[in-house]
Amino acid sequence: MSSEQELALGAKAWPFEEARKLVARLGGKAPPKGYVLFETGYGPSGLPHIGTFGEVARTTMVRRAFEMMMPGVPTRLFAFSDDMDGLRKVPDNVPNRDLLAANLHKPLTQVPDPFGKFESFGHHNNAMLRNFLDRFGFQYEFQSASDWYKSGRFDAALMAVLRHYEEIMAVMLPTLGAERQATYSPFLPISPTSGRVLQVPILERNVDTGTIVYEDEDGKKVETLVTGGNVKLQWKPDWAMRWFALGVDYEMAGKDLIPSVELAAKIVKILGGTPPDGFNYELFLDEKGQKISKSKGNGLTMEEWLRYAPPESLALYMFNKPRAAKKLYFDVIPRAVDEYLSFVEKFDALDSAQKLETPVHHIHGGAIPADVKGTAGLSFGLLLNLAGAANAESADVMWGFIRRYAPGASPETVPFLDKLVGYAVTYYQDFVKPTKQYRSPSDQERAAISDLRTVLDGLATDTPADQLQNQVFEVGKKHGFTELRTWFQALYEVLLGQTTGPRMGSFVALYGVKETVAMIDWALSR
């Protein structure tokens, strides 16, 4: 056993805890199919979203942890698209909505693409999923439900569902209302006349011939094979059937799907399989603590996060406390970025065991890219405050200050910092600038800030940040601020127009001593 494997087997970070359960489940060896299968599911009736990213990112973290624990066991990750599902409603954010309305309830891979680019709407959204996953460098294998159903690869599992029909119904019916019970069947036949996915009662079943009988939309009785893509399953039995057919070993799901996971686990056992390992992650909340809903439009989308911060910060947000409900709104972004930068900065100094516990090990698979290292000691929060003080409209304005603060730094030498500068300007323009509210100082604050101006005016322009910080401290204490926190808050509100702010010594060093003196003059003259 290698030292790395030994360290992984003893690591405590949650991906290792999850992987350890999987090692125990498999008895420390590959399953009969020859590999360990991780799965994530995707409903292609809409575009990939922040939950899609979170599920694939977290599953990838567990997969990597397992590979460290069991380096000789092959693994695969299936990104499975339920693209044979019927189109239930027309999305609001697509063109040619009438085209979709005319094809409601047909399998998504049989609905024309309203964008006119792909074979079907399902193919379009599947392409968006693949582009999305490729953008973040995820290692996965795309799988299409339509392909599996129509190719016959699900046939044996579908026959098992037919054989165990009554047992599956006994599991499902108690979970349904009386009206739904009257028409429910795990099989959803595809109408040979309209092409729609039908939710109709099954009138007859014949296990020997592998067929079911149902009433089509025109009132005629139809007998059809359950194999070959002639039917699909209701989504909960479908989930269980997929676990059974593929031999899925690990799949996580949101807390809201716990009842569905429990039902699918019962069904897969009925079919003769074993439910996968996994865990249920908590849901995201908006700033008011309410569950984020795509229909409500509350909370924060993935596109919005990536407008203001790098994807690594979003991956860190997904890593942290996956079983705890977390607020997902704009104010969490700067903190997530700075936490990520802090973990990267400390990583190389850690020993091998400590590195396995840090989030950036799991974000980057143990190898921190060179281009994310080194930001000239500048935090994202400090860049945001620089953008505010300079009223920055572009990255060029910011770089004028940064080059003076860190000679030799440039967009070419520290490209990740350049990205952060761009994000900071955008975040400032969209969120900070519209909410700035400067206030006038009290008499005590005015005297202290005026004294600070005098002190700074007498310092050299290259005074180090820690010395500047000490001077700010001393002025606050001299003027009777027993709680220095109130002194710093006064500086933020009077000079920067915000209630929170940076370490003042670092800010003055970056913005410039003379520039800070000019800022004080402006604030005291308002």
C-alpha cells in the first residue's frame, strides 16, 4: 500500500468519508462489472443550472477520493440525461414557443429544436449539458435515456419491471392520491399515432410475450412491447430501473428527493439489485432564508456567480458543508473568493496528510494549477475596495494602482489576478456603486480622521502596510475609540460609503498614501 493510499484511507474530509463507505460496500475490490460507477442525473427540459454544477462537482470529489483509496479499481462517471421524458410545459426562455406547444408530451428527443440547431430540443439541451460540463473540465461519459431505451440495453431491466409489476405497484400506490392511483402504471407507453408519452392505465400484461395493453388517445386498444423504446417508465421506477440496469454504485441527490430515493431503493431491491451509496445534500436558500426556486427567480444563478467570480470559488462553495442549508446570494461571493485564495496560498506549506483535508485538494484533484497561485498578496475584498475608492470603470484603472503597489505585477505575469481585477470591477459597478451611502463624521470622528490625515501626510509613499495599520490603530486609540471596531467602521462609512471594509493599512498601501490623504480631504469637505 502506498503512503498516499494510506493517508487517503485515514482522511476525514467529507469526500473521503463518502468514499470510505463505498470501499466498505465493495469489500475493497472491483464489482463484477469491472469498474465502480458514479452517476449524476439531468432533466433536459431546461438548461444546466447551479444545482447541476454542484452535483457533478461533488460527485467528482467523491470519485477522486475513492480513486486515491482504491488506486487499482477503475471508475466511471455517467452524466445521464432523461431525454425520453415527455415535454410537460413550454419553457419561458426559448424562441418559437408555438413549435414546442404543438409537441407537448412527446419525448424530448422527438420535439423539434426551437433554436433550429439540433435534431431535437432534447439534443439541443444535451449539447448544452456537455458544453457546460466540458467548460469546467469534468471527466464524465454522457448517456442518453433515449439511446438506452431504443438500443435495447434497458430491455432486460424492463422485463424485470414487467415481471415484478404488482410488487412495484404495491410500493408506489400508497404514495399517490386516490385519483392518481386509479390511472397509475410504472409503464408510460409511447402512442404509435401521436408520438406522445401517455399516462394511462395498463389494461393487460403478458410477461411471456413481454407486452402490455392500453387504450390509445383515439380510444383503440393497443398491445405493445415494453422493450425497444416503445415505453418509458415513470421517473421513480425509471430511476430504480437505471440503478439496476447500469449497476450504479454511487449517486447523490438533494434533500427534497429523500422520499424518492427511498422509493427507488425499495424498487431496485424488488428487481434484484442493490441501491447505490450516496448522500442527500441540502438545498440553497436566498438571502431571506427561503428555498431557491427557478420559477420564482430568487437566489443566484450559476451564470450570475461566474459573472462576478471564478469557477474555483463556486466549487469551494459547493465543497463546504454540503449537508447544511446555505444562503446563495450575491453577498456570499467575495467571501468565497477570498476563502479560496487563502486555501491556495496555504496549500504548499501543508504536509501530505493536511493537504488531503483542505478544500483546494478536492477542487483541483490534488494538483493546484500554477496559474491560480500568486495574486501579489491582494485579496478580492481589497480589490473591491480599491474599485470603490477609485470609482473604477475598467481594469486599466485598477492596474495603475496595482503596478505601483507590486512592481513587476502585470496582467501577463499574474493572469489570475487580472481575472480577479475584472471580476472586482464588474461586481463594484453592479452591486457596490449603486448602494454607496457616505455619511458625515461626528465631531469625535472628524477630529480623529483629520489627525489621521496629518499622520499619513507625513509618511513616505512606500510605507509598508503593517506600519500604516499601526498608525491607524494609534490614531483611533488617541481619540478615545475604546472599541476600535467603531473607529474602523467610521472610516468605512465616511471615506468609502459602506458599512464594512478592508484592513485599512493594506488598503492605504494599495490605494496610495497621498491618494488616501486626498480622499480624506474630500470626505471632510462634503
